[in-house]
Amino acid sequence: MDLFTSSWAALRTAVAGLADEDFARPSGCTGWLVRDLVCHLVIDAQDVLITLATPSSAEPTRSAATYWNVVEPPTGDDPLDALTVRLAAAYQEPWLLKFHLDDVGSAAGRAAGLADRAARVETQDQVLTAGDYLSAYVLEWTLHHLDLVAHLPDAAAPPAETLAGARALLERVVGEEFPRSFGDADALLVGTGRRAPTTVETTALGALAARLPLPLG
């Protein structure tokens, strides 16, 4: 099973296993409850379907790593973030949100499985191979899986192989390796600013510590 498929399946399974009350708990995304994050995943799944159905004959302009840009740390005040919150609230019942994610998410997973990895697709005015586009999303799914379970200690964590794959991609984005003393989840959380490094971690990071955090968008 490729990392896109395994990371996306694990994330959707984790959402399916949530209790209704979990949707009102905070997530690891600034300003978002779990229900807001799950609504964002529905939009992500739609983006995957749209992109895989948008072929291009142009030369690729981005790779899996250069797909990502380092952006300003999120504040929760972005208009699109606010729209996501309103959409999530409109679902009212958690089972409706679960159903929509399962419906659209399953379709996105099937489309990814059928995609020719060498084919070129267009998204956000950039061209990538479908393989690079799907590889970029391993980082998206894994980070959001960590966000989902940030305050849900009983929820299933991301699989080890997808954590390792997401860490490797983040290191390509950053252009440096995180210390081997960092577990994969810690490298992802600290690297993207989801938590601050400890004093010991800051020492281990060396010069890289001055560049953090590196939120991606």
C-alpha cells in the first residue's frame, strides 16, 4: 500500500472512530475544533478529486517538496478558515460530517488508486505529476492526523510508516534533517510549529532552531 493510500485510510478510520462529543473538542489547528478540522478534510478530499480530474500537458513546475510553501503561522482569522468553521457548524450532527467525509473521502482514495502517477495535473496554477501531487498530500494527511488526535489521547495515531514518510518530505522542504533524537511525530510537530521545542530539543536542533517554526501552506 502506498503512503498516500495508507495515510488517508488511517485518517479517515480515525475520524470514523470518534465519539460525538469528540467533535466539540479542540484540535491541533489554531482556532479549530475537531469538527472544523474534519470539515477541512472534506474540502481537501474535494481538492484531490478536482486536481486528479484536471490534466495538463505542460511541464511540471513543482515537485512533492516544492508544492509546499513556508507561510506565516496561522492565527485562526483567515477568511477561508472562518468559512470552514461556519460550514462545520452547519452540519449540526457529527454523523452527517462523518458520512460526508466517508463519501467524498472514499471517492478521492479510489481516484488516487486509479491515477497514472506519471500523468501531469494542474492545481493552484502549478503543474505536478500525479505521483508528486499525491506524495505531497502524505504530509497533509499526516499532519492533520496529528492535529485530529492532539487532545484525544484514546484516538488512533498515524501509522509509523506514514509518520516516517511525512518527516522525510518535511526535511526535503526544509532542506535539513532533524536530529535523530527526534521521533518522527516530534519532528513534524516542532518543525511546523504545532508545539514549541523543549530546551533539550532546541540544543539538539542547533542552527535549525533559529528557523523554526516553519508552517506550511
